[in-house]
Amino acid sequence: MPRGRRAGHVVAQVDTGRAEILPDPDRQRSFTLLLDGAAQSHVDLDDPTHLEFEYVRRLAAVVDLLAPAGRPLRVLHLGGGALTLPRYVAATRPGSGQRVAEVDGALVELVRRELPWRPDPRLRVRVADARDAVTATRDAAYDVVVGDVFAGARTPAHLSGVEFVAEVARVLRPDGSYLVNIADGPPLRYARGQVATVRSVLPRACLIADAAVLRGRRYGNLVLVAGRTEPPVAELTRRVAGDWFPGRVVPPAELDRFVGGARVVRADTARPSTPPPAGTFDVGR
């Protein structure tokens, strides 16, 4: 893709489906990546700190608050897409050691070719299943693990059980954080089970989402923040409330009520996340 010029509509078959790259009509050199018609990522090649998707803005807000501004972090990203969050971390915390595990090798090559990220020897992208990437990682290797894995707009079952969460906890440093993008709709059965499951291993947690999603009125994204130490709830609450897409933070004290009677999910009972209603993530062409 020539630099300084808007790209056209790119369509390519990748390993997990049909990928499309659409130019953003409102921002020069900004693009949306779609897989099988569902919007997966938005990137601004000139300004990686510009974030369009509400759940990505919430993930970034958490990362901003986990350490003093500018301090490098070691981050493992499970799920790559167009590398929106890794680009953000590289720009806001230079020197951060980042590893991205993306199962779709053809998608990685498409993004590398059409939406190239800035050269950074500390940002490495590996074609691998998320579970395999975690199990192959040494103990206490990362400050942050970000779980944002979807296959056909659903999180795979093998990433939903407590056994997988235990592996994530193993590769986190003692004060590390696990950030999970959970997509669900009424009655939030999958989300409640995931919160119960993650908290059984990493008990200090909070949840961020749009109020309508939390009340079971619509399908949407919920960001779970979990670790062995308390999350930055007060500052996060202020940041989320004042964002372009105002949301609500469910603090640790209220998570028991959110979980209700949901049970911890184990590998032999795990299921993929709830499929979205038709057209949920479609964007205009």
C-alpha cells in the first residue's frame, strides 16, 4: 500500500474466512478490518493512539492505569486482528516487550502488507493458537495478558475453561493483570460464567461495559480486569464515565451479585461464547 495515499477496498480469503479492509471515510489513512462481514479492528496508520471501538478504548484505559505513564510493560496479546492495541502500547509505552499470538497466518500477512505497523523489534507477531502460546510461555513472563480471541465472532470453547485461566495466571507476574474482552447478550449467561471462572483463579477483578449491556438490554462487549492485586477502580471509573462511549465499572464488591449462581466453567463443560444477533458488527460500505 503506497504511503500517503488512501487505499481502496481490499478483499482477501484468509485462513478463518473472508477478510475485508475498508478505508475510513472520515479519517485519512484509517481503516476497518472485517472478517466474514463483522468488524474486527480499526487502525489509524498515522496515529496509533486514535481508537474507534469502545471495547478497545476500555482496554487501553486499563493499560494506561496499570503503571506510570510511559513505563514499558511486557504484554502478551491473544488474538491479533489488525494489531490495534499492540500499536497503541508501542506508541504510549515505548520499549514495551510485546508478543502477539494470532492463529490466522494469512490474516497476519494481509495486515503486514496492507496495514503495516511501525518497525519495532520488541513487537513480535507469532502465528499460533492462543492456548498453545500461553502454555509455551515461561512462568511470570508478563505484566499483562490481553484475551481478545474470536472465531466466527465467538470466543472458542478451549479458551473458556478454568484450566486455561490457570495457565494465564501462571505466566503473569504477581502483580500482573488479565484483560478479557467478553462478548455476550441477554441474559449474559456466558459472561457471568466467565467472570466466575476467571475470579476463581485471579480473584481481584472488576468489569467494564455499557450500562445497557450490563442490564441485559442488548448484545455487546464487556471487559474483565482480573489479577491478584486490586484493579485501579476509582480512576478507571472516572475514565470510563468520561469517555466518548460512556460506560460503567462494576467494582469488586458488586461482582458477586453480577455472577449470581453461575458456576466455574471447566474444560469438559466449556462452550463457545454466545453468537451475536445478525448484523451486530456490520459496518457500512
